[in-house]
Amino acid sequence: MSARLPIEPVRKTLDLRCGQASAFERFSAGIAKWWPLAVHSVGGGDAVHCAIEPKVGGRVFERLASGSEEIWGTVLAFDPPRRLAFTWHPGRAAERAQEFDVSFASTGAGTTVELEHRGWEKLGEQAARHRADYNTGWDFDFGQRFRDFAEATA
């Protein structure tokens, strides 16, 4: 697959046994409680916290033990409890950022959360490999860790 051609976004869907507002809050404000910071961070073992600032233009970032911060992205849409979108470039230049778009829809019995991770083309020749890694990684980070956290606190 050529990096010059559009690359299919990674899409994941969860049906959760919790309300829409709770699912949104757990994903955004609760990210430090479900994100596997020890293995998915810029600072590695020095990373102590991560957060999403709740506003358009807010930062998605990690904080290191030294107090310094590493920017992962910028919030593009913050529409509780329906939608959150942000750029994603941990450890890379902002010009090479992908985008996340996460929607939360009430189903009556719970919430359907749809995650789309797109913009792989900005990674050039490494795009297909990164997409494949994230496709598998989101099954665990989103499909298991986030699900477990959202439903345990419902």
C-alpha cells in the first residue's frame, strides 16, 4: 500500500453498559485512569500523568516526573457528551499528526462509542506499519482497558 494513496482509518466501536455522559467523562477526563501510560508514552518510565484539556484548543499531553510535559495533540472538538476530536502526534512533529474522532451515542440501555483514527498518510512510508500497530493496539487500549474502566464505574 502506497503512503501517497488514502489509507483506511482505524475504526473501533464499543457498546457500553453506562450512560452517554459517563462514557464521555470516563474517556476524556478519566484518560489517566485507563490509558496504559507505562507502555504508551513519550517519557516511558518518567511519565506520571496524562490528560485532555476540556476545550477546543486544549492540549492532550503527558506530564513527566520532572514536571515537564510532552504534547500528544490538540483538541479539535469538545462537545460533551456527544463528541471529542483531537490531533495525535506523541513524540512526533505536529505536522505529522493523525486525528482521533470519538463519538458517544445513547442507546437507551447504554452508550455506543465509535472511535476513528485517521490521517495515516502524514507518516509517509511508515504509515501502513503504524496503522497496523494501532489497529491491534486499540483492541486492547480502547476495547478492553477503556471498556473495563467505563463499565466498572458506571
